[in-house]
Amino acid sequence: MVTRRELEHILKKLDSFVTCESYSGFDPYDALNTSNFVLVNLARNRYLRLLMIQGLKRIPLNLRVFLGIRKERNPKAIALFLSSLVDLYSRTRDEIYLKRATELADWLLQANSSGSEQFYAWGYNFPWQSSAFYLPRNYPNMVATTYTANALLDLAAFIPNENYKQAAYMAAKYILNKMLRKSDGTTWFSYTPLDHTKVVNINFMGAYLLARAGVQFRDQYMIDLSKAIVSFAVRTQNEDGSWPYSIAPEKRWVDNFHTGFNLEFLHKYQRTLQINDFREHLEKGFEYFDKNMVTREGVPKYYDDSLYPIDIHSCAQSIITYIVCKNLSQISKNRAEQVLDWTVNNMFNKNGGYFYYQKYKYYTIRIPYMRWAQAWMYRALTLFLLDGSY
């Protein structure tokens, strides 16, 4: 088992890596950032865009330099680093963490892509084609916006700067104005302002931000709407405790980190409103997660019925889920330790100080993606080391 001192050393090495890179890096989904003339022209076709993105993220070799793709900052990655630095400051009171956190927060304020002075919102630093829709570079989405708003609220608790709090509140207003959907008595959040998809995890994320902002700013309307959205999201849970990624028939798969998101944010939602209404949903979901998303040896699976690829995002979110939901089961402490031990021994480059992307049965993709790998493991390591149970 990896010792606490070893984990502190790993976090220190990871911190050196990300700061040397100025928190910039490549992303599994950044193929459309290419400056290659031929590929730029191919990217005008939806299916070729999908092929470019999916193809590049599956190749073990990093071809991005040859394709004219540059390392860049991603708002969601910066938000994850920001929340972690705030946590490190809250525990150590070392001013260097607060200084770095403030610098990242100021960058996020400048990266506002809402297109309006009335709101704040954030997206990804690359154009993105999914099977459902196409998003231009930096176009706002629920995930980046909620993580960033929550990170700003984390920092605002320690700095008397109203700009951070107000930006988070304006982000909550943005998702209400641009992504709230109502139909046939159902209230839910879409993934972006452009779509009407019903993806489960982003509803828990959005509801948590509304609840947190509603409590902090005494906005009862936000709190009431958050209850309607959570009611929708918990109803999507299957009888066995699992949650589908989406309620769309073609997207009802069950995977590790999206299930982890559901558990994490539903738990935080209850804690924020000081309620226990969804305890049964949490317990059933946690039991399914533990039995089907992580092996007995502590290896995070990708899907409930498939081990490979073992993804660093699944590793990080498994650790986070066990820590956040530790009151749901006595096994959480041991399981978090198991996953972290396996991850460090199998996915960490000790010489480079970074984490790999994915491990397949016969090969490993060792590309050090900043958002997908480093930011998530930085968050997981920070939460693990700062939690009093470990």
C-alpha cells in the first residue's frame, strides 16, 4: 500500500508538472484545434469531425504537434486546480496556495464566454462534435460552467472579493436562462443552450449549483427549481440502483465516472440544503457503483459490464466518490485506498510526475492530458490527503 508520505510526494511532483506547464496541455478531444489545412477542410463535415476526434484520442502516439494542435488552458481543468488549491490553503493556511488560486480565478473571469455582461459561463477550449450536436470553441456547457462557478464560490469563502461570488451567481443565472427546459410537467437541464438532451449527471451538477447559490444569495427561486430538477434526475435511476448516462434509448449505457458524478453531486446537494430526502437513492446507487464499477482489487472499470479501457478519469472519480460519500458505507475508506494504490502503481509516471490517460489489455496510452488526467488526479489526491479519515 502506498504510504501517506509517498502520496504527498506524488502530489508535489504532479504540482511541479502542472505549474511548469502553466496548467496548459493537450486534451483527448482537441482534434478540431488543428491548424492543418487539409484537416481543417475535412472538419466541415459532421461525420469526419467525429472520426477525427475519436481517432486521435484512441491513438497511443501523440501526433498533435504534427497536426498543429497547441497546448492550451481548459476552463474546467483550471476550475479543478482552483478548488484543490483552495482546499490546500484551508488546511495549511499557506498563502502561496491562496495566491495561485487567485491568479487562476482571475484567469477564469477573463475566460467568460457567455457573450453577455449579464452572465458568466464557460466551455471547452476546442470545437467539439458529439453524436447529438456540434459546439464551437469555448461555447458554454453545463459541466464547465458548474465546475467553474463552484470553484469561484470555494475561493470566495476565503477572499473578500465580491467579483468571485457575483460571477458564480451570474453563472447560476446563466444556466437558468439558457439551459432550463420544461415539457410535459418535467423540468430539466440540457447540456448546452443549443440542445434539449436529457443527460442525467449534468442535472445533478446544475441542481447543486442552484442550491448552493440559492442558499448563499437567499434566492428561493433557485432553490425551488433545484428541487424540481433533482426530482427528475433521481427518477431516472434504474431499479438496481444504476443510472443511465441519458434517458435517450441509444445512450442508456452505465459507466463509472458519470455514475460517480451523480452520487457526488446528489450527496453535496443534500448537504447544502440540509435534507435527507434522497438517502435511499444514494444508498442504492452507491451499492451498485461499488459492486459494478470497481473490481474487488480496486481497479476502476469503464462500464458496469466492461473493464477496459481503464481510464484515469474513472480512477480519479472513483476516489472522489468514495471520499465524498464515505458516510454511506464503512467500506469507503478502504476502497478509496485500494483505488488510489492501484492508480499510483499503474497509471503514474514517476520520472515525469504525471498520470497516463488509459490502460488497455495489451497497451497503455501514456499521453499526459491536462484536463482529463492531471486536473482530475490533482483533485482526487488533494481530497484524499486532506480528508481526516485517511
